[in-house]
Amino acid sequence: MSNLFEQMQKDLYAGNADEVKAATQKALTEGFSAPEILSQGLIAGMDIVGRDFKSGELFIPEVLMCARAMHAGLNILRPLLAESRDQMGGTALGKIVIGTVQGDMHDIGKNLVAMMLEGAGFEVIDLGVDTSPAKFVETVRSQGAKIVGMAAMLTTTMPVMKATIEELTKAGLRDKVKVIVGGAPVTSAFARQIGADAFAPDAATAVDVCRGLAA
């Protein structure tokens, strides 16, 4: 592996956005392709972040800094990656539609999941907060997404997850997408109860689960 990528991973882990941005630009200048930089630099760096987050060595504020540093590099690569995907006829890992469900305005956890998924190579369509079942359905249909991620931080909004799955079924889309749910009050038992395909207790696990769903 290039020393440049090793340093990029270290800077990403340290949350040094300016350094990651500069290293990304330098890697392009040295002739590395956008997919190579994404895979060997940014994704590899975020994998280390995810591992240490799961083990308790890193906490949410630190991971958010890492994710922002990753985005500094990704913003440079994004148009080049889009060109590469067009040439290959699709996205590297597929499209994910993600949002906090209707009635719920919490977004820190959802934002972290979205950033880490993008850092892992997914094309993420973030619908934000207060997302209605109809909006999820409309976006899945128009974007051809393969995975739907729903977050809820309030017990009172958890039923919207079930309603969204029901709407996907009514629209004839349920067998075309995998559904993953998460959030502080959400459990694996609840996920099974509402007919979701998967549950993730944290952002790093969500990335691993989505990789499995996309395989």
C-alpha cells in the first residue's frame, strides 16, 4: 500500500479534514484513480474507525470528526466516482435510502450512519428527518434503491417503521429492497416483529450489516 494512503488513513482517524483533502488531491495528481483512493484511503480509514468505535475506543463526537474528514476527501472524488460508476453501469455497492421516520426530528445517529455508509462506498440518499412512509416509497421507486434504512429515537415514532414497510409492500416494492432499522429504543426483536430484514445497534454495525445485505 502506498505511504500516501497510510498517511491519509492516519489523518482521517485523527479527524484532520484539511490533510485528508490535500492527500486526496495529491493522490489524484500522482495518477491514482478515484476508486483506488476511495478504497485504499477513505474506506480503509473508515473501517479502522468503525472497528475502534465498536470496541469502545472511539466515541460519537470523535467518529463524527473522522467522518467529516472522510467527506473532505470524498467531496473531491464524488464527481469522478460518478463517472466511474456510469462507465461500469452502476454503483459500487448500490443505493441506500436513509431517513429518520415521520414525527421524529433526531438526526445525529442517522447522520453518522449515512456518513459511514458513504465512506464504505454506498451511494446514500439521505431523506433527513420526519420522513413519511410515502416519501420512502417514492424515493425507492424513483432511485431504484436496494436498501432502506430507518431510524427512530422515540418509542412513539417506532410504529412508523412498520407503516413504511407496509407501504413498501402495497407499492409492490418490498421484495425489491432490504430494510434495516435502528435507533435507541429499537431492538432486534422489534425489527423481526415489524418484518424488517435487519437491525443495527450502532453505526459501525450498520455498515457491516448493509454490506451483507448488498452482497
